[in-house]
Amino acid sequence: MMLADAYTIEVNAACPDWAGDCAAAETLATEAARLALLRGKAPAAAVVDITLTDDDEQRGLNRTWRGKDAPTNVLAFPLMSLGGDLTRPGPPGAPLLLGDIVLAFETVRREAAEQDKTLADHLRHLVVHGVLHLLGYDHENAAEAAIMEAREIAILSELGVSNPYRDTM
């Protein structure tokens, strides 16, 4: 069994518009998360939940958890602070519940159009970005951002997605 096969990624398409505009959204999200877990050096048996929702739901989550009354493209909710150390709490062999990633359909679709990207590519980028947050990566300062963006670019390249920062670097 390959390490990547040990990961559990649950995708919930709570907003039907995802399937309407990107029929493969659930599959693309799963593949992007799996590769991000592998390349981000997640421990075996890691579990991630991805919810594909709409702007209204995302706005409520953003308001409740971040104090920002506006929708945002992606939110990551780690279940524990890994602090750069991915040692497994609990009994040996127990799954490591990393957390949840939530994406807002209208915001992601609008950004993809504004950035001249496909919805599928932007979805994959934001899933990779969210998984890296769950693994402890961040972009609070320039040094952290450079490390996280380099990892995103490398993972996305393996998925056949061009550098999402090409116009911002």
C-alpha cells in the first residue's frame, strides 16, 4: 500500500452549483488533497474533511470564527495545532484527524474568472492551500509565505496546474 492510499479525504458538496460548473469538483478536490498530504509529509492515516459550500455559508463561518463578516475563498480549521511537529497523539494506528477545509463556490468562481484560471485549477489550488494550513504552513510573514507558496507551486505542478502566483510574484 502506498502512503497516499492511507489518507482519508471526505468531500461534501453542500452546494450543488459546484457540480453544475465543475462536474469533477469532488474528484479534483480529493486528488489535490491527497497529493498535498503526501508532499506536505502528513503522517499515514491522516483524515481531512472538505466542504464545497456557497458564499452565504462561508460568510457565516468567517464571521463566527474569524470575526470577518464577508465570504472568503477558503477556510481551514485545524483540529489541533501541529506546531511543525506531526507526531501522532493517541494510540498507534489511530487516524490523525487534521481538520476541515471549506470552499465558497461564488467567491472561488469569481476569483477564477478574474485571474483568468479555470474553476478546476483554482479549486485545486485552494484545496492544496487549505491542506498545507492544516499541516502547519502559514503565510503571516514573507518568509513563511515564500515557503508555503513554493510548496503549493510544486504540488500544483504535479497536478498539471500552472503557478497560481505567476502574476503576483
